Amino acid sequence: MATSACAETILSADYAAPTDRYAHGILGDAIEWGALVVTTDAGDRRFTLPQDRVFEDVAPRLADLDGDGTPEVVVVETLKTAGAQLAVYDETGKIAATPHIGRTNRWLAPIGAADLDGDGFVEIAYIDRPHLAKTLRVWRFRDGALRPVADLPGLTNHRIGEADIAGGIRDCGQGPEMITANADWSRVMATTLDNGQLTTRDIGRHVNRRSFAVALACETLP
């Protein structure tokens, strides 16, 4: 994709303005974030949310979603009355988002972003309500918008009170796989996207966070 000569390049992103105005505490404390600071090669850009929104997240994630060679920022943004949504920011502000889940105290936990099916477009994966619905959802970023691709129930990547999100995306030479737990946290699962369909397989026993580290390193689990 062509870019203008004056386009800024995003170098990093961080949350700022800690706040307790949203009493959910799903990540183990009462603090969420009221602002996003995007650092570019031209300086910092600060995006402050209104009082009815927070970033309910571990950290912003950088990913080149549009294939122009520079990253966008992927975040979890929550509306007090309607729950979380996955949102994409660039140096100008929010450019795309999924719908909010639909009610307060409902959250989503990102897995990662990659061209999951080799079609030349980047998909973003997350677990919708990892403590309740436990559903993997995949959205494609194309032409500046997020569009739903596929869903699969029975998977999760977070338990209430944990300060981090488990799993991620790996490529062990056969294409990208999304690494999560199964619904009861007994097994580690690898899920692929092919021709619009999600297929998951059991790759070993889940014990603790090291189980995910082993899987993401393409090593064999017991």
C-alpha cells in the first residue's frame, strides 16, 4: 500500500492516566487506563478517552495491519455500559473497532495479529468473554475496517484476576497457529484458520504459564 512522504511511523505505544472509574478489576486490580500515548518518529500523540470509557488491557500491541511496512496499535477499549471492544489506532486516533460485547463487565482477551490464512490480509484474534462465552473470534483488517471471519467456542486464554493473558500466535513452519487453553484449562490447544474455517487440535497438557511458553517455542508438550 502506498504511503505519503509525510506519514508518521509509530515506534511504540503505552497506556497512561491510570484510573479506577470502571469497577471491573478483571486483571487483578482496580486500575484501568484513561489514555493511550503513541510515540512516532515525529513525537508523541496522546489520545484521552471520555469518562465513560477505559482501556481495559495489559499493554497496547503493535502490528502492521495494512501491509504498509509500519505498525498500527491494537487495544482493548471498554465502554462502561456496553463492555469491551477490540480497537485499532494509528497516529491520527481510532480508525477501526469491533462492536462492543453489549453489556457492562464483559471483556475480551487478545491473542494476536497475523495473516492467519495466507490470503495477504492480516487477521486479529481474541477470546470473547474468556470466563463465560470462551469463544475464539477472528476478524480481518481490510480497507481500513475490521470484518468478522470465523468463531469457535470452547477455548480460553485468561482466568479472573490474572495480570497477564496466556498464549499467542506461533508459526512452527506450517503456518500460523493460535495458542490457547481449552475451556477447562486441562489442555493447550492450537487453532488454525483455513478457507474461513477454524480447526483446533490438542497439543498437550496444561500445567502453568510455562506450558504456553513451550508451545509458543514450537517445543513438544507432555
